[in-house]
Amino acid sequence: MAFTLPSLPYATNALEPYIDATTMEIHQGRHHKAYVDNLNKALEGQAALASKPIEQLLREIATVPDGIRQAVINNGGGHANHAMFWEIMAPGAGGEPSGPLADDIKATFTDFATFKAQIKDAGVKRFGSGWAWLVLADGKLKILSSANQDSPYMSGQAPIMGVDVWEHAYYLKYQNKRPDYLDAWWNVVNWKAVAERYAKAKAGKL
Ligand code: MN
């Protein structure tokens, strides 16, 4: 069974003015599509691997044959990362989380402002292309960054939320100003979706 490109849950211009419509069109319609297409290509003739949910395929990356493992890391990671990314953004979103997610962010990172500063720092300091993440690792919230399309699932961590810091995610509107993009991005974070991912992760179901 082939992997399929999920549709955006909102219009491409819905995240304006923080993320422009052209960036969204190219990002989802071309970049994400290419990850899905190339993942399917890499898994041709590998029905057992191709039928696993993407998260499981990445968690079990060690079982993927050497010859196609890097292609699955790049394109399977790219597919999972972007599917998460579209899901945790929404128009008219932003603000602050509530409930257990908010409590645990405060308990782990002192306060919400410090948490945001640490995510931004992880994104700004990621050299080249990659992602900044909030993950659940050994039952605890943790901020980290990853290179390229490397997925936290590959190291046994559950990605609660992540922000794409590849230039294709921001260059049309923000050019080289990655910090400005990261500041603006908070306005489109769908905390309800992030909180749902956190609850699922704690239940071992993400
Ligand atoms: Mn991207």
C-alpha cells in the first residue's frame, strides 16, 4: 500500500500574514509531495515495510535494508515531519496552551516564555536544514533539533510539535531572517492539536 500525500486542513492562504500562500503551496504541493513520491519509490517491492504506518516505519528504521535506509530516513522522515507540521498549525491560532500540556511545559521549562525562547534557540542554531522539536523522551518533555528530515521517532522519541527551519519553509517571505520566521510562527500554532498529540504520546499512542 502506497503512502499518500495528506491534504492541508485549511486553505493555502489561511496562515497569512505569518506564512504566505505561495510558500504553503510549494511546501505542501511540491516538497511534501516529493517526499511521499520518493518514499514510495524507495519502498517498491517492499510490501511489508510499505504497509507499516509511517511512525512505525521510522521507529523500526533499523529493520530497513541498508540499500534503502537513507532514502527512507530522508523521505519517510520528510513525510512524517510535514504531516505533523500541517496538523499543528491553524488559522486564528496561537496564544498559549492550557491543561496538562501547559502545566508540564511550565514544570519542565520554568515558564511559557522560556519554553518559547528555547524552541527558537534550537531552530536558530540548527546549522543548515532541519527542525526544532518538543518531544516526549522517556516520559519527559525535551527540546531538541534534528538535521535534514531526521525524525525523533528514529531515536525512540515522540514528536509533540516541531517547526520546519529548512529555507523552503520561510525564504520567500523572510529571506535569511530565520529568527523572524520563528517569532511569527507562534501565531499559527494550534495548541489544541499539540495538546492532543501530547496526550496520545503519554498514552504511548503517538
Ligand atoms: Mn519542509
